[in-house]
Amino acid sequence: EPAVLPITAEVGEALANYIKNGRPTCNSRALFLRNNAPIRGLGAPTTIGTIVRAAILRAGITTSSYGSHQFRHALATSMINNGSTLSEISSVLRHRRSKTTRLYAKVDFDSLRALCLPIPGEGE
């Protein structure tokens, strides 16, 4: 079932601007359209992944993954870094199982080292 999530005012303004000024004129009811003729809706669900991959490559970004899933991963990582719980992340990402969300809970050893007490007798 589709998820209904809020959008920020900035995203809403960008969408309104696109509809008023950037969206090509055509009979399609799809929001986002192909940029090249024939102008119509994007097509297959994998189209977004193809667009994201091309943009990442064009930007010269080196990464282990080039698909649209990066946005979900970036959001989850940002939420973790800003103190969100795994339950909150699971809710936003609409995961059905907590095991799926736990994949984002990777250990940041550099941050943990700053919290550790020195081991007595080491480094003397």
C-alpha cells in the first residue's frame, strides 16, 4: 500500500515550481515526465534508479552503490547520526521487520574510541 508522508515546505515549493514552470505540456497525468520525445510518464519503476545512476556518474562520485536505494541509506544514516532510534527509522522507511532496519546500525569505531578509557599499563 502507498505510504503517505509529509513533505517540507521547500520540497512543496520546488514541486509547485516544476509544475508551473518546468513540466512539459502533455496529456499525461503523471507528475514526472520523460525529458525527451515522446513526452510521457517515466515508465518502469527502475527508471528512477537509472536516472540516479546517471547523475552519480555524471557528478564523478565514487561509491559502492549507484542506485536510488542510496537515498534511503543516506536518510537512515543521517537519522542515526542525529540520535533517532531504530524504531523511528523503521517507521519512516516503512520496514516490516526490525531486522531490516538493524542493517543501518553499523558501529562507528572512531567515535567510540573517543569515549573509551585508556587500558592501564598500555601506552606507557
